[in-house]
Amino acid sequence: MAQSLVIVESPAKAKTIEKFLGKGYKVLASYGHVRALPSKKGSVDTDNDFKPNYQVLADSEKHISVLKKEVAKSAELILATDLDREGEAIAWHLLEALGIDEKAKKPVVKRVTFQEITQQAITEAIASPRSIARDMVDAQQARSILDYLVGFNLSPFLWKKIRYGLSAGRVQSVALRLICEREDQIDTFKPREYWTIEALLANLAKSQFTAKLHSCDGKKLTKFAVSTQKQAEDILAELKQVQFQVASLEKKERKRNPAPPFITSTLQQEASRKLGFSARKTMSVAQKLYEGIKVEDGTHGLITYMRTDSVALSDVATSEAREVICQLYDKSYALNKPRVFRNKSKNAQEAHEAVRPTSVTRTPAQLKQYLSSDQQRLYELIWKRTVASQMTQAIFDATRVDIAAGERYVFRATGQTIRFPGFMALYIEGTDNGDDENKEGLLPPLSEGEKLSNEQLTPEQHFTQPPPRFTEASLVKILEEYGIGRPSTYASIMNTLVTRKYVYLEKRTFHPEDTGRVVTKLLTEHFSQYVDYDFTAELEEELDAISRGEAAWTPLLKKFWDPFIALLRRKDQEVSKADITTEKTDKVCPECSKELVIKLGRSGRFLACSGFPDCRHTEPLNSDGKEAEEPVISDQKCEKCDSPMLIKTGRYGKFLACSGYPKCKNIQPLEKPKSLGITCPECGEGEMMEKKSRFGKIFYSCNRYPKCKYALWNEPKKEPCPKCAWPLTEIKVTKRWGTVQRCPQENCDWEKELIPPVKKAAAPKKAPAKKKAAAKKKTATTKTAAKKAPAKKTTKSKTAAKKDA
């Protein structure tokens, strides 16, 4: 009989913790939330103080059944769910679902939390139990009820006024508004011309450097001071006749501090910039590192809890970081006392720590053989950021030189050199725009009054650029700056926007779909208060106040609900579907001469005759609202109806479509799949074909799809694996490992080097011998880490590859 039952959220975490606790403890998982508000009318009783009518989730019923049986045999129930609001709420919901009073004598109920899954952290947590934090539970309940009230009432409004299946959300709709408004700015942007003039100069020693025109007649030139080619040419004509001379020279010492350790949002941003991870992927990989990975000395959680808004580090972490820094570099790179960072968030939970390695002494190199490629890269990012935060400042020598060009003009040259790299020897934070703050080069020795020779004058034309579209990193950053939502929810918000087809990702940037723009227009015109940035941020502040015990949750809900439902009922009467989904034009229908209007369909906006249904004439529109180009007739015939095939252009490029549409809906890729003459190894009937995904990437799959879903990202070779006898092998080409032939089967580690990687002559310190040794990947474990995810042969990856066809 188990003396103590411990309930956590994740089964992977349960296994790790049970090993640490040992005999007398049984650790089971709740598998996340066990109760929720059903998606139906009446889940919140708005007439009875917003009483929520929770139900046990269908998937959770079997888990609750198992937990009830185990609770009956236990003298003690320890709720060890996560240490955030969601975790606190799950602990409370578990008691409700199990029918247990927190103050009951049997089982005795305890609440514990731990920042990291290590022996010490778990032992300390079990020794210091507490009660469930009801204020945090109330805040989470208020958030859930608010989201239900908005989503369940506003979504049906969208169904009636636009189309069925759409959704609105308290934070989701604000994030969509940000993306759509940025696209509007891009659409209306008008480039503005400006010119810069750069001089290539040389000192007496013939050392060359560049300087830019900075001022004229004692006034600093603004960006648009030289706005035409004629102005630039007039200035050049004057400059060709003048003497260049060093007017002033200023040297300063600059210092730069490292970035603080990661919190949830900065981890998502940096993983997006440096690793190309989506926010969802970042959190998924971090979750596995937190829950536990089997390494040399057992299973350990490798990082602390990844949902945190604190930048604090424990004394243990800072002392370990100092020890590692002294081993990697020397004492000049280590601090005499730990650097302490301050939280920007008003509601940062100081008891939490930043996202950091549970043991800084576990270096990425030591763990590489135990981690997948994604896990290793994310762990290395977290480890470097943590260690760098406790390293000394970087010190620069910054030089600014003003150069007089005759009596009227002054050029300026700047340069900097790193005198001491400090933390930059290990890690430099990325930026959203890709600019390098330290791109200025080294200037030659110069002295005031020194005459310079004018080697070349270069005028350059520029045009202002529109604001950039949001990436996942920049969207997370602006949501956090506005105080909208919480970092732990950003991944699901962005995923919802994509899956609902409100936006799509192209080259890692968000583009709004027509549906997303129409939804945003409706909400901003008729429910402006509820998609207002300040209103949403203030609501988050009020939820935070509830979690701190400074406010009650029912008054907040009442203050929101009464005006919201009144406005919704009024707009339901005032707004018609035609007002939202139909837009007038000055075009005339070629068939009946009635007005053409722009309508919204499931595939986006299109031109349609206003005389529908008597006239069914339609014309396509591009995503920018302009008429689509006329399709070109190809030299191919439709294989289904023998009509000519047209070359059309879609979002993912050109494709062939039957001219007999809509009677015949046959479409084909413009570039037909190429046969490889290799029999499919999985079904033994089909043939492997070279295809191109909708994003333009080459992949290889069976021509019997969807009956056979076998697919590869790497080129197959008609040569069986000498180890496991799989009928084919694949050729993998990377810069790091060179060209290798390997077995595509996950459980086989056979691999042969065909072309070694090219060694970089400019980086001799990178120990090419070690890299080459790693490339051989003699063990199956190492090989798995080196392989990229698309090469996996799971049904899911094959299906995804085929869908792109």
C-alpha cells in the first residue's frame, strides 16, 4: 500500500520524481487539466455571480478513475502540479474532481512546488508543503471565464456575420489586429527617396577608411536633407575641389553588459532568432528538458521551470557559473560578486527563478550524446545565456572622427575595437532586425589637423522601407511590451491564428489572410474597446491583482460582462452580413452589366456579380485585392477531360489547372514529379518520385500516395543498407558533416562518408579533427542527434511531406 500519493501533470515528470522519492511514494500524472468549461451554452451562469459549471474532460475520466483508486489506498495526497497559475488551478480542480476536502484528515492534502526536478529540489519541496493558493486559482478562473464569455458569445456573432467556424478570443483577436494593422501600414506605405555620400579617405600612411557626409554649414544633415540625385551631384562637384582634414578626434571607453537570464518570452524570442524554432516548438522542447532526460548518472531535469517571468538566479547557480567561467577562461572573465537583474514585469513571481540549467556544471558538450539535435541546441542556448549573464562586461574603444571637407562640409567616421570581450566571448543576444551593434570597423591612427587624401566619393540612392512584418519573435516582444496575454499563452495564440487560417507564415513572417483582415475590420469597427491594446493590457493587470489577493474576481467579471453583452446584442441587430463580406467596386459584370462586388469566400476574396443568383459570374482576386493575372494556356491536355490546361498562379507559385473548371477540377504541379526508377521499400509496389512541396522544397515519396505514405527528405539511392538490408539508402548533404550515405531507418545507425566537410581556413581554432570524429557518429545515439527531424519515418512526417505535394 502506497503511503503517499503524489500527483503531477506529466507522466514523464512522474517517472523522474518517483525515482527521486523512492519507497513509500506513488507518483501519478493528471495529464494536464482534468476539468474545464464545456463549449456550450450555460457553462457560466452569468445571473448567479458567474458560477462556472465545470465538467471532467472526456480524456481525463480514465485518469481520474485511476487516481481515485489510488487515493483510497493513500494516507497522504501531495499535489505537485506546476508552480504557475495553471498548475495551482489544476491542483484545485483535482481535489474537486476527486471529491476531496483540502482540510480532510484522510488523506492529508498537501501542496508542493519545485522550480527544478532534481533530488535536492524535490526533497526540499516535500519537506515544506503549503495550502493551495486560492488567489491564484481565482485569477485563473476569472481568466477562463472571461475567455469563455468572449469566445462563446463573440464567435457565434462572427458565424452569422461572416461565416460558420470562425472564432474570436480576448487575446487572440488583439494579436490578429496587430498583424493586420502592420499589413495595412505596408500596403499604404509610400517609399521616400534619399541620398547618402560616402568618402573613401587615406591618411599619410596610405591607410584607407570610409566616412559619411554628416553636416553642412554647421547643421547636421537630416535623413532627407539630400533627397534628389541633382542635390547629390551638386555636393559632389563642390567636394571634388576641397581639402579633407581631420577636424576633431574623440576616443571613449564603452562598456556593455550581458543580457539577463531567460524568462519565458525572451527564450521564445531568442530561440526563434537563433534556432528558427516556433514558440510552440520552443516550449515543447523545453518541457522535455525540464521533465527529465536520461543521462550518464540517471534521469534528471536539465533546466528549471520554463514558464516564468523572473530573471533571478539562485546562489547555487551563480556560484556554479563562476566555477565554469574560471575553468573555460580565467578569473578576469568572472565577477567578484554575482550580477543581480531586476524584473520588468509588475507581477513577476520573485520566488521563481529564471530559465536556467539545473546544474551549470553540465556543459552542452557533456550532454550532447544524450540529447536530440533540438534538445541539445536549446539547452546550449539556455546554458550560454545563463553563464554569460554572470561574466564581466565587454569593453570597447570607440573612436569618432570629424573630417572637415573645405569650409562647408563635415564628414564623420566611427569605429570601435573590442579591448576586452568579457561575456561576448561566449554569447551575444540576437536582434529582430539582424543588425550587429558592433559592425563598425577599426580606424587607422589619425591626429587632429592631419590632412587626408580623397580617394573616392560615392553617392548612393536609398528608399525608405515599410515596417517589417511580424515574426514570431517580434510578435511575442510587442505583446509583452503592451502587457497583452501571458508568455505561457503566446505559443497557443499564434498556433490558433494559423490553424484558423486567419494568418499564414511565409519566410518566418506573419501575413494576414483575407478572412483575418475581415474579422479584424469587423471587431475594430464594432467592438473597438475589446480589441484595444490598452484595454486588454489593463484587464491583464486586474487579473494579476486578483492573483496577488488585491481584488475579487466576480466584480471584474461583472464590470466586463454588462457593457459587453449589451453592445453585442445591439450590434447583432445593426450589422448585416452584406455590410461585412461585400465591398462595392466600379467594375461591371461582362455577362449581365450589373455591378461587380468583392465578396469573401472560404479561399479568400473574389469578384462576383451583384446579380447573384441570376448571374453567377466570378473573377479571382490576388491577395492584395487586385485582379488576378489572366491564366496562360499551356501545351498540355487535361488527363481527365482532355481540355487545355491553364497555367495559373497561387500563393505557392504557378500550377496547372483544367480550363474546364468547374466541371473538371483537375489541378497538377507545373513541374511534374520525376521518376527515380527505385521501387518503394515500404509497399513494394509503387515507385519513388522526386517531388516539390508547396513551399518549393524537394522531397521523395511513393507514387501510390495516399495508399502508401512513405517519404524522404533526402535523395534515395538504389543500394540496400549493408547492416539491416533495408532496400534503399539515402544521401545526406550538410556543410557540417559533408556528404554521407546512410540508412534512412531510425533504428539503424549505418553511415558512410562520401565527401568530407570543407574545412574553414579562417577558423583553425575550431578543431576540425574533433568535428570529423563527431561526423562519423559511430553510435546509434549520436546518429539520432545529428539527423534532422524531417528525415524521421513516422507516419506523421510522411503524411506531412505528402500533403505538401
